[in-house]
Amino acid sequence: MKITNSKICIKSKTIIMLATVLMPVSSFAQWSQMEDLLVTGSYSPQQNADLTASVSVLDSQTIQALNKRTIADLLKNVPGLLVEEQGGPGGLTAISIRGGEANFTLVLLDGVPLNDPTNSRGGGFDFSNLDPASIERIEIVRGTQSAVYGSDALSGVINIITHRGQEGHQQQLRAEVGEDDIRNFSLAASGESGVLRYALNLSKRDEGEQIEGSTRETDNASLRLDWQASDKHQISASYRYLDGQRNSYPEQSGGPELALSNLLDDSDYEDQTFYLNWQANISDNWQSVVSAKYFEHEESFNSPGVTPFTVVPPNAADTHFQRYQLQWLNTLQISDAHQLSLGVDYRNEEGDSRGFLDLGFFKVPTNFELERSTHGLFVDFHSRPIQALLFQASLRYDDPDNFDSETSINLGVSYQINPLLTVSANWGEAYKLPSFFALGHSLVGNPNLKPETARAWDVGLKWSPRKDVDLAVSYFSNDYRDLIDFDPALFINVNRSRVESHGTELQLSWKPLQEVWLQAQTTHIDLNVKNGTSVLLGRPEWKAGAMALWQINRDWSTTLDYQWMGEQFASSMHTGASMVQTLSDFHRVDWNVRKQFGKAVHLELALDNLLDENFRTAVGFPGPGRTARFSICFKNVFI
């Protein structure tokens, strides 16, 4: 049996964070109008009803009510998203959309891409570093999105949006302690002074050691400024710095239960992100936005390898990656029913890695250094010829260095049959340039690789039979081609795999009482590796979940969250050869209760894995058992 998975890592680094700014373009709206607009999946912000794509939003109220330890735990509540974890906070956490590889998911922080193509995961993002306490909302768009974002968005986009300045002045000091030495502290301040809004966030996180050998510590600071220079001009800027360190058993080593050695991976990393945005309302019907984005990731990674060492020898790498992006976007409101966006952008990526594999008698260098630039042209059109009918089209042309040009397209339509029922359909094409690791690694890299491609379509239905009930169901089909895989016979990366994924997503929301909100979701995915006997790892056929939020009274509230994950394939090399196993399905229940003391103080108690379910997230890697966390939050105590 052959294993197809881009997550067999011999180096890994994590992530992230960044900036904060208005996403282009605010549809000629001022600050007060931005709150309900979606800034993901289109070149200009739109109301949810003005997008045809499959979109999910986790707003600030839901994020606060769930009180999850990680962003990945929050995203388990979204249909179509599959979360793969490697036991404990020090392990990697990957998220795939609709059965695609994790590196087919474009991850944005306030619109700035965070995917790093120098890592051995093909640019896949590790979600473990993101702090839910700093997040205002998360927008998820499922389906191909290269027509808007260029390379990397084969399966969809996850845009994590941090807090922005609000009216008045607000401060928040939060401290959390938990079992297994969990310690998290954060300080946030935001406000408005005349034409200037600001948001400052400082945090220090120690995730403890819930699983043997798995630890992670991070420190980060971010600042965001929004300046309304005049009625027609707004300038936004943000900067974020992250410093982190993690330890874990090597991936596919068998973990704390099966590994033949207790030596751990060690990783130290830094991230910097910067964003600058100038928005000019040229006229009532023309808005122009010039933006610059910057992301930098540095990492020093050391691994003892997987015992016996003939499988994965000890290895290390020091990597550095930086990405510059410039964009000029113009949005024209042709009429009340028609909007046109068009513009140009430029992206430059530079990555280098200095590393080795230790074969005992000598060290084999694994160095590479690559740079590429991409010039892009794009146009986006939204039309509502009649109130019930919405048409959306996006077209993008990219000219990357050393590759043929790529043209990506998205088409979507939705129709409101009656006030209770809306149907939609989407079709698109997307591409992903090979990662620097796949192209340049001195042992397995192949400079002749082609971009991976995808064609996808979906149909959806939204039904609101009552004012307090909403039902959304969609059927999707994705065809991924030229997928990059490692060929053990040639000992290099090659394009050969083709994978089809088909499935159904369903989400039900019900508010039986003003104080009670219930939500349930389920996803079924059927994966088919064409012309092969491969199995795809970390992607169960079924998953489901439900949550209940209850505002008991003015001072007390509680949340119960249930998740079920079906059986999935996982592999390990702890026996000296690659071995595939089936991980059993499992159930997990999380409970949170909150007590408010006036407007200034609240306390929270969270019990993760309330029923102490015994489960595995990877071969030999147990999931965390029941864990208690207690937090106290002070608001506006300095004014």
C-alpha cells in the first residue's frame, strides 16, 4: 500500500501571526459600516447575502462563548473542515478543506498570507500558535479561490481577523491557568481618538505539557492603527511580532506510547508581519486602494529522527522565508445593481534553508535557496439584475517566474426562490505553485515540477422555514490533478497523483428561546485516488458536531460543545517501515461556564474533554484527557 500525504515532515516550523487592517475594499463604507461585511472571497467586502460561495463565519460572540484553547478547536465547528492534530500543543495542527491537502488551504491573518513554502509540508500552515483571545472573527470560504488570491487557494481560504479599535477607550487584562501547567496572559487596549483608531495586543502563552514531551511557548505583540485622514482618505497600518519555541516527539515516530526513543524535536521560530493600506474614495462610485503586505518567518529546527535511524535519520535546518506583496485595486459602482473591481498586483517570495541529514559517518547537506516573483492582473464582477438573482464572476491572470502563466476563474450564481429558500451554484479553477521545499531540496527536490491544479463545483440550498431556524446544505465535487508526491524509486518529488473528492455539508441553526442558541453540523467526504491504491491520511469520511449556548441570566452563561470524528487512516514509522493504521472514531465534549461581575470582571471555568474520552490523534499520540482551565478577565479597569 502506498501512502499519499504531504505531511511526512523532517523539518517543521510554525507560524505566524500578524497584522491588522481593513481589507480592501470597504465598499465605500466608513468604520461603523464595516462590522457586518465579509472581507474574504471577493476583492471588495460584501454582505454574506451578496456572495454565492460556501461561507462560514465564527463571530466574536461565538468565539468568546466557546472559550477554546486553540483556533483549531474553534474551527472543528465548521462544516467541510477537517482538523488533523499530532497529540499535544507541541505537535503540528493542520486543517484541510473538503478533503484537499492541508497545504491547499490558504491561511490569512487580517488578509496577509501566512503559508510558508520552505517547510516540508508544502506550505501547509500550523494553527497551534494562534491565540483565540486576540481574534474578533474567522471567515471561511470553501471552494477554489485562485481567481481572487492566486496560488495556494486550491481548496479554500481561512481568514483570521484580529480585534480592531472601537469607539471610546477599552482595556482588557486576562489571565488563565490550567492543569498540566497551562499559563496564558494577555493585555489588550483599543480605542478611538478623533480620526485615529488603535488596537494593541500583548500576550504570553505557555501551553503546559498535556501530552508527554509536547510543549509550546509563544510571546507576541501587535499594533494596529487606522487613520481617517479625511472623508475621502483612510490609511491603515499594522505590525505583529511572534517568538515561539516548541518540543514534541518526531512526526510518525510512534509518539509517547510507541516511540523507541524519547528524544524530541526542538524548534525555535520568529514571525513578523506588516501591512500598509491607503484607501481613497475618488468619487461616489470609484474607490481606489493601494496596499503593501509583508510576511517573514525564521526557524531553527532540530530533530533526532525516527528510531531506527535508517527510516528518518537525525536532521536539522535553519530556514528563512519572506514575502512581499503590492496591490492596486479599483472598485467601480457602475449602478446599484452592478459592481466592477479590477487591478494589478505583484508578489515576491524568497526562501533559503541550511540543513543536513546525519547518516552517522557523515552529514548530507539539504540546502536550497530560491526566489520567485509573480505579476497578476484581475477583474471581479458582481451583478444583481433582479433582486432575487445574484451573479458573481472573478478572472485572474498570473505570470510567475519559471512557470507558464496561469488563468484562474470563479463563477457563481444564487437565486432566491422565495423569502424562505435560496439556491446557489459555483464553479472554479485554481492552481498552486510547487513549494520551495519540493523544488529545491538537495535530496528530494525536483526543479521540473508542475503546478498542482484543481477544478471544483458545488451546489447549495439555504432554507429558513421559521424565523428562528436556518438550514444550509451543499454538495461539492473537487478534481485535483498533478499532485506532488514523493517517488521512492526515483527518490525525488514528482507530479503524478490525481484525487477526486465528493461530499455533502449540512448545518442547522435553531434559536428556540431568546437566551438559547443551538447549532449542529455534519460533513461526509468520499475520496478517490485515481489510478492508484493510495490511502489519504488524516481525513475521516464522516464528522459531526453540535453546540448549545445558554444565557442563563444577566450574569451567568454556559456553553456545551460536542464533536465526533470518524475513523481515519494514519501512518507511523516506529517499526522501521512505514505502516498504516486506522484510528478509531471518538467523541469529545467541552463545557464552559462564565460568571459576570458587573461590567469590569468576569470569571470562566472550562473543562476540555469533559468525559475524559481516550482517543488517538496520530499513531502513538494520545489526545489530551480531561483538562480544567480557569481564567479571570478585567475590562476597563484603568479608566
